Amino acid sequence: MIPAGWYLHPVTKEVFRIPGANLTLLAELQRAERRMYELQSLLENKTALLASANATVAQLNETVARLKAVTAQLNSTIARLNAALTEARGEAAKLSAENKALRAQLEELNTTRVRLEAEVGVYRSQLEILRAEADAYRSRLELLSAVETQLARLTAENQALKAQIASMNKTLAKLNEEYASQTAQLRHQLEAWTRAAWIGAAAGAAAGAAATAIVFRRRR
């Protein structure tokens, strides 16, 4: 409680006395005090707003820091993407050059393919002719093979016949030798029998002549 005629300074908290006759000053002080209360209330509001603004600023600063980090990351990503884009452009240029070279090679290969297909057609015609000739030669070879087989069989049979003839010749030579020996023996025996027969015939003739002479003599 402040006694009448005294005044409390709201800031310094000092108490001082006001002259009672100075009503103008008192009214001015009261207006100043009201104004001071208003200003204090405004200051409190402004302080609350400032605190809110500071919190908002801190939040904004945090957001800005986060955005800076995101921006740095985005810048790094952009730099990496730019490097990749530059590399991709280089690769695209390289691939474009390679594509042109491959197209040229493809055209050359198509030309070569057409030429080779024509040559293959010619070779196929020649191959058909050669196959026909090969079939004819194969038939001839089969015939020759059959003839050779038959010739080999006949040769074997000829060899067997030659061996058989050689054996028969040996046997025939042996038989000829035996025949010659037996013929000589029979010739000797025949000669001996012939001589004996002549001798017997001569003796018989002489005996017959003698008998005839005796009969003639007796008849006479």
C-alpha cells in the first residue's frame, strides 16, 4: 500500500512523494503509469511473440539446416548425375559411332550374305550333280565290289583246284609210275608166256605131224 501523496516508480521501485498542489503532474504520472502498464502488457505480448518468433526462427533454422543438408545431398546427387550424364553422353556418342560402324558392317554382311547365297545356290546345283555322279559311282563300286568278291571267291576256288590238280598230278604221276612198272612186268610175263606158247605150239605141231604121219602110214 502506498500512502496518499507518495508515488511508486514501476521500474526502479522507488517511492517518492509528490507535492500535493501539483495535480497536473499527478495526472501526468497516472497517465504515464497507465501507459507504462499498457506498454508492459504490450511488451509481454511482444516478448511472447518474440519467444514464439525465436522458436519459429529456431525451427526455421533447423529446417534451413536440414534443407541445407538436403540441398548439399541434392547438389552431390546432381553433381553425380551430371557426371553420369556426361559419361552417358560420352557412352552415347561412342555407342552412336559403334552403331554406325555396326550398320556399315551389317550392310556389308548383307551384301556378303546375298553373294554367298548366290554362290551357295551354284554350289548346291553342283552338289546335286556330284551326288548323282556319286550315286552312279557308288553303284559301280558296289558292282565292282560284288565282282571283286566273286573274283576273290573264284580265285580261291581256282587255287583250291590248282592244289587239287597238283595233288591229282602227283597221284597221276605215281599211278603212271606204277602203271609203267606193272606194264613192264606184264610185258616180261607176256614175253615169257609167248615164248612158252611158241615152244609148246612148235612141240605140238611136231607131235601132230608125227601122229599124222603114223596115221597115214597105217592107212596105207
